[in-house]
Amino acid sequence: MPIYEYRCESCSEKFEVLTRFAERDKSQACPSCESMKTRVMVSSFAFAGGADSLQSLDFGGGETSGGGCCGGSCGSCGTSPN
């Protein structure tokens, strides 16, 4: 089950809840004030840095043949799946 971050509309407290995807939009009780006026928040990592910083990440160690550790020769450690 994923962890979702919520914000209380009454006291502005932020808190996390471990819950199923199907239950994420249900109001959760605020641990500070027990209000049910809460909303699920968008994860901050989803927008951190923007598109420009994603281009500077090096997941393949300079290899242009693709693959990486997930599906072929690993560009960062040099191992191969064979």
C-alpha cells in the first residue's frame, strides 16, 4: 500500500496515511485536531526540479545503446545480463 500525504483544511497540519489507492480520496482524520476536512496532496517529488533537471540526470553512464540496469548492459557498473 502506498503512503499518501494529506493536509488538514482546519489547522493546516500535514500528515501521512498508509492506505489503498481506492481509498486515497476519502477524508482522513487529522491527527492534530481530529477534523475530517482533509485533502490528499500531490507528492512534492512529482514536480521537484522540473524538466530541465531531468535532462541532466545520468542513468546510463554515457552509454547510448540504452538498457541500463533495467534491460541490458548496465552503463553504470559495466555488468551484462548474460
